[in-house]
Amino acid sequence: FIYALIGDIFIDTGMPTDFWKEFFYFRFEGVTGRKISLKDESNTTVSDANVLANIILDFIFEHHIPFKEGYEILPANQEYYFYKCITKRVCCICGKTGADIDHFDKALGRRKRKEVDHAEYTFAALCRIHHTEKHKIGVINFKNKYQIKGIKLNQKTIKKLNIGG
């Protein structure tokens, strides 16, 4: 997963993957105070690799690097990935910008947006095409097709994103 992300950054920037690997290793060291290596004989933990992946995801979202559709996101990085998609309004399936923030697992229906406790809902960032598809085929079929899930947001994030008006 980490090397796939670095590969996408290379495709977008033209800078060699070795440059980006060292760049992110250096960022990891700046964040954690520890060195990291992904070589088989290293003593890097899974937790360290997850932190490195999140650092790379931050960079991708900050610099609008297009990512490939169909990544198999590691379970430890899924929540963070979906959160970044929501906060940056990037479709979590295809990477299009300007995505809708969808009440994912259950729709609001006829309830008034301003009167609902949005913290009780899960959310996902979906482009107009994927949002429409979700409503056409239903949430269960949509989840099975794309292997995505909605995530809960706290009140502070809901307010910051102006969900519910």
C-alpha cells in the first residue's frame, strides 16, 4: 500500500520513488523521533508502518495527488483515509474532488437537517456519480461492490464541515 501511494506521487510529480521514500522516512522521523525502514530485516512495527502510510496520505490530500481507483486500503488506515476524503471532499472511490458528504448508512429521509443529531450518522465522501449509484443500488449492494464504509464524525468536525446547515 505504501509503495503504491509513493508510485502515484511519482506518476504525478515525476520525482523518483527513491526520493519520495527518503522524503517520507524523514517526515516520519520528524513526527515520531524514530527512524523507519520497510526492509524485511528491520524492526519496524505495523503501527509504525501505519503512521508512515497516514503521513503519505496527508501529503496526497494536501497536494491533490490523484490516486488510483481500487486501492486495497489496509484496515488500520481505512478510518483515516475515509476521514481525509470527507474533510477534503474527495470521492473515496474514484478520487474526484468536490464530492458530496453523504449520510452513508441511513438517509435523512424527510427529517429536517437542522433538527437532526448528525453525530448519530455515518458519512462518506462520494462524487455525484457514486452518490447517485449508491441510491440506485442500495447501501448494502454499494458497500459490497466497493468495500467502503461510512465513518462517524464528532460534533466539532460536523460543525466545521457545515453538515446540516
